[in-house]
Amino acid sequence: MTAYARRTWIVLWKDLLTERRSKESLNALLFFALLLLFLFQFALGPDRDRLRAALPGLLWLGLILAGLLGLGRSFVTERDNDCWEGLRLTPGDKSAIYLGKCLGNFVLMVAVEIVLLALFGFFYDVDLWPAMGRLAVVLLLGTTGLAAMGTLFAAMTTQLRARELLFPVLLLPAQVPVLLATVSATEAALLGQPLGEVSHWLKLLAGADVVYVMIGILTFEFILDA
């Protein structure tokens, strides 16, 4: 294992171990997702056809809102425990810290998505299992882009007083292409269409993921030292 990969793994393992012990972010995300399900249910009423038509948008709205809550706390532990200087003084390429944080956020969000999908199927009486393979592809691509930019903007705003306001203001506009692509591809997946019919959306997602991750890798050191 190279030194860069080892640094990335150390940051990832530290975040996962901290979350396993505290379960602070995971519990908050699951509770928030459950609350959203109840709100969506009451807002749309008992019309199942209407619920199924709105399901792709509701699913990604829930994921985005839960992601805002979780991603915004990416560097809270370091800030609250006065470890920010420690990150800045870490020897080696600082982008390894970004990748480790990004992977940790990705794992946490995937865990929440699995539970959220199960709850969506239960609450809205929708059989998601036949479309699970296609949904998994869309979810993984969409979550990668959200985690990549969310981690970067969390680092940018974590030292600011108005971080709770600035974080969604910065992140949501950057996620517009990802959100459009994921909702369209999710709708096709739930309708049973092959992913080849929405390959243009998947290519947009894959391209956005690559661009977002590269932006994070190339700019994180400057953000950390700012």
C-alpha cells in the first residue's frame, strides 16, 4: 500500500470508527429520513398512483436533504476538538484527507440509502426489488457526486460562523446536474426501462462524478491552508 493510500485509509477508518462509537450522524440521518417519509405521505395523500409518479423526486429529495444534514458535519469533529491545525500539519499530500473524508461520507450515505429504500417500499407499498439492480447503479453514481462536492464545501465552510446557511447555498446549485440526471434515471429504473435508454443521463452522472472528485483533489490543500 502506498503512503497516499495509507493516509486515505487512516482518515476513512478514523471517521468510520468514530461514527460506529457515537452513531451521532447515522441516528440523526435515519430519524430525519423517517420524518421526511411521514411528511411526504401526509402531503400527497392516499392516492397510490400519485405517490408512485412522484416517487423518484421524493426519493432524491429525501437523499439530498439527509445528505445536507450529514455532509455538513464532515469536519465538525476536527473543529470541535481543535484538530484543524493537525489536519493542516499532516505530512504528505493533503488530498488524501479529502479522499478519506469523501469515502467516509459515501459509506455513511449508502447505509442511509439502503434503509431509506426499504422504508420507501414499506410506506408507499412499492416493490422496489425488481428494479434494485438498476437503482443501485443510479444511486451509486448520484451518491458519489453528492459526497464529493459535499465534502469539499463542508471543508470550505466549517470554520465560518454562518456555515449552516452557506453550506446548502453552495452545494445545492452544484448538485443541479446530478439531481436532474438521478431523478430521470431513477424514474426509468422504476418503470422497468433498461439503463441503455437513459445512458445519456448516466454518462452525465459519471462525468460529473469525475469532475467533482478531481476538483476536490486539486483544491482541497488550498482550502485546508486558507
